[in-house]
Amino acid sequence: MTDVRAQTAFANILLAHIRRDRYPSVTHMQVLESIIPPSMVREYLDVLLEKVMIDRFPSIPMLKRIARIVQQA
């Protein structure tokens, strides 16, 4: 398995955990953000935006995380 394929496979595992959990692990999000391939950033952002949309009172750290990702994109 190439480094890129391994990176993508690991990113997909982390993204699946983040998508599944109502309140995703900060550690999972930090690790994903450190290794995420550019092609997956939009999908990750969509997952986070969906969580904010369904949460009546989204957390300030989650809103700041989304803002940071948007600014970097």
C-alpha cells in the first residue's frame, strides 16, 4: 500500500468515526486535520456543518474549527 493510499484509508476511518458520533472526539478531529488529503476536506467540512445544523446550541469550539477550515480552504 502506498503512503497516499494508507493516508487516505486512515483518513476515511477517522471521518467515519467523526460522522457517526454525535459529539466527535476532539482527538479524532485533530488527527484527521493533520493528515487529511485535500480531496477529502470538503467532505469533512460537510460532516461538521451537518453536525452544527442539527445541534440546537452548537459548541463554540466546533464553530471556530469550521471557521478555521473554511479560511484554510
